[in-house]
Amino acid sequence: MEKLYLITYFLLWIATLIIYWHRKRILDAGWIILCAYVGCTGMSLWLFSMPPIYYEYEPLHLFPFLYLFGMILLTLWPVLRFDSNRITSIEQPNMRILDMIVCLIILFSIAYVPTLLDLVRENKISQLFSNSEAGSEMYLESMMEAENGGSGINNLPSIVVNVFSDITILLLFYYLSLPKKKWILISGLMLSSFLYVVTPIFNGQRGNVIIALLTIVVAYFLMRTYFSTRLRRWLDILGIALIIGVSVPVIAITMSRFSWRDGGAIGSVVYYMGQAPLNFNNYGLDAGGIRYGDRTFNLAKRLVNPDTPKNYVERRDKYFNLKMDDYIFYTFVGDFTLDFGPYIAPLIFILFTMLILKYTKPKENQIAFHQLLLIYLVACICMQGSFYLFAYADTAGLRVVALFILYFLLKYSSNQSVKESQSLCQD
């Protein structure tokens, strides 16, 4: 009976994907995100059918799956409603402001290159192919560094590149969609995006690499309609090459950290990609307590209360009594139910979705770029959190802050431009 509940959840996602494709018949952000959920749930079925390797699950129930499905669909609704067939163009923002921000990102990316070269000189990647323990050692080093995470500024270029990482990827595809290409700025954005993808590899991290790839994929499909057929073809080829190129070191890290014996490496991948719905089903609605927003609104709480845990190590020590924490994955929905409980979390999601829908209404088949930023934020939350957690927790919340700063800058400058043009017409 438990497997039937999981199969029902799987079929719900398949049915949603079929209905969505039947209505729109276009490869867009909504389509690729739904495909991601079908894939993750398929991995959950595979994991549930395997003998216990890493974690023994509690009995499954139907309601948590229905709750999870409804909450994800509620959050995803602005992206699903975003109709690229009817929205034929993107209203150009104030390009002076956008160019200045892009130049800032590029300058800090160039400043970060020496740090990346230092990682390359350490030659950790080659060790993965010669030392069976290298992956575990790299992972332990990154975990030790995480214990001091959120305590201060250690590398300003690294922080800036990370804070603008998601925005950088959208800006790259937006600049590629413009009729007159600014190749110098496009090249700089490519460099910054490349740094975002490869840096975690040199630290022995798989999760951040996969999240970066998912962000690139969802940004591409969000903008895909606005590319020429030729550019789309080239980007498809480059995207496949990037995925293959990045997969080699990621597979090496996996093999180094987990033995092939007893299905260790394969089991690790299946567990990694499929555990979230099962973990949410077990404890997402009742983990024996809540964290009072200490993860999802960590930065805001730290401004009010300095005693708020500044990273996941301190948070796990504080909430040691919980049956589930961010040591495992349980989707972005699970982070909010774990922080606020199963009754308050839906209210937060409803308010969030209502505000996004209100401020992303297109005008005459055209959407403003600052509105597109909000759609992109929702798409990233849903895509990155499909198998993982809420990716904008803790210091990653600065990415949302950066996005909203850009949103208000572009919105205000656009309104000023409209007022100035109206006054000129009246004169």
C-alpha cells in the first residue's frame, strides 16, 4: 500500500506534465521544471524499491504526498501561467543601469580568477582519479570550512560572484536575446557563469554543481522562446557539452566518496536525487518541533536576534531534538513546514504566489525585464528545490536581496523613463 501512495504521487506529476504540454506545446521553463519533478519522483520510486542502503524510511502515507504536490504546484503557478506564446517580447529595461551592474559582476569575476587558479594548482581534481579517498577528504575539508560559514567576509570577490550567480545566468541569456549583441559583456557573463559552475568541483562538492546546472537549464528554457533558431541550436550543443564536461568530475567525486561495492556509487546517486519526497512524507509535517524561521529567514532573524544560528552546524546543535534537519533533503516545501509548521507555511506560500501574480501581469503581450526577474526567482526556487532544499536559506538569502535590489532599480528607472517621455510628448 505504501508503494501505491508513492506511485500515486508519481502519476500526479506525470498527469500534470501531460496536461501542461497538451495546453501549451512549447519547451519552456514550466515544462522543464515539471520534467524535473517527474524525474525526481521516478528516482524516489527506484530508491523505495531498493534494499535500505543509507536510510531506512518510516511507513509512508498519502496525505503528505498530496500536501507536497499542492504546495509545489501553488508555488510554481506563476511560472506555469507565464505564457511565452502570447508574451512576444521583453520590454527593454534601462540598459545603462543593467550594463553597469554587468560590468560590476565581470570585474569581481576577474578578481576571483586568482582564487580559482589557487584551487587548480592544488590539483585536487586529478587526485580523484588516483586516490580513492580524495573525494571524502575534499568533502570533509568543505564541511570544516562550513562551520565558520556566515561569520564574516573572507573573500569579497567570491562573495559578490556567489551573490549575483543566479542573476548572472539570466543576464547572460537576456543579453544573448538582444538583436545587437554586446559580445564583450556576454563574454564576461560567460566567465562569471563558468566560475559559478566549476568552483564547487574543486572543493569536492556535488550539490552546488548540480544546482548551478539546474539554474542554467531553467534560465535557458525561460528565455528559449526569444532566441533565433540558429542561436537556440548552438546553445543546445553548448549546453549538452557543458553537462557532459561537468559530469566527468562529478562522477569521479561520487566514485571517490562511495564504493561501487554493494551498489554504493549508484545507490548514492539514487538516494541523492530521490530521497526528498520520502523524507518529507516521513517528517515534513511533523518533525517533533519547528525552527521558527531559523533557516528560511536566517539573515532577517540575525538582524533582529544576534543569537540566531549563523550556519547549519549551529542550527543542528540548537534543534537537536528534531527528527529531521538539513543533513538530508526534503524539498524547499519541507524547509518552510519545518520552520513554521504545516499550517503557517501554506499561508506564506499563498501570500507569496498572490504577490508574484500581481506584479508580473504582462501588458499588451509584453513583459518588463524586472517582472521577468520575479518569474525567474520562482522558477529557481522550484527547480533548485525539486530534489534539494530551499536554496536561498542562510547567507544564500543575499541572492534574493540582490535580485530585489535589481528589481526595484529597473522598475523605478523604467517608470522615470515613461514619465519623462510623456512629459516630452506633452511639451
